[in-house]
Amino acid sequence: MLTISKKIEYSIIIIGYFAKKQGKTISLAKASKTLVLPYRFMGQLMVAMKEAGIVESKEGKNGGYSLAQDWDKRSVYDLMEALGEDMGAVKCMAHSGRCVREDKCQIKKIWKKVEDRLVSDLREIKLSEIN
């Protein structure tokens, strides 16, 4: 079974929360408390999403985070990529190295097909659908 990491799960929760705030800047502390998410982990996620252009930050007294201008045009695939998530359907597909059984593998074509479809679907699902 394919599983979604806590990084992705929490990031989707965070994006949904900020989408409902309609552009308001919210402090990390307030968002963390409201969403009941670990403050430090949420901070790491926000930094990664900021670097990917999904959120933006404002410093100072009324500082915090808000969604970036074009956040809604980004896909779930973009989010996963920004957070450094493996896209492989199985471990051997997620790594760039060669498998010792690659030349004799009977199921690689099947997993490649599953992976290609998954990536295609993740690229089609826009972050705006979280809202």
C-alpha cells in the first residue's frame, strides 16, 4: 500500500488552513496551535514551502505566513517535490541507483506504469482543491 508521509499530510492541512484565511498573514505559533501541529516540524515545512513559492513570509511585529500569489496553480506533485518526497511506487523505483535484479525483474514494467499514472494524477490535482 502506498502511504502519504506526515510531511505531505501536515502540509495539506496547513494549505487548507491558510486558504480559508484568504490571504491573511498568520504567525507560525498561532497556526501551529490552531492546527495542533508540532511547532518545529511545521516551521520546517513552511520553510520548504516558502522556498518552493507556495507560501510567503512577512517579518516583524505582524509577521507570519500566507499563501503565495500563485499557490492555487501548483499541484500536489509540486508540493511533494518541494518537500523532497520520493515519487517511486516502490523503494527500488524511488532510488536512482540500479537494482541488482533489474535485468531480470519481471515486475518493473508494472510498477513503472503505476508510478507514471500516480505522478500524472498528482500533477493534475491542484492545491486549490484543498480549499
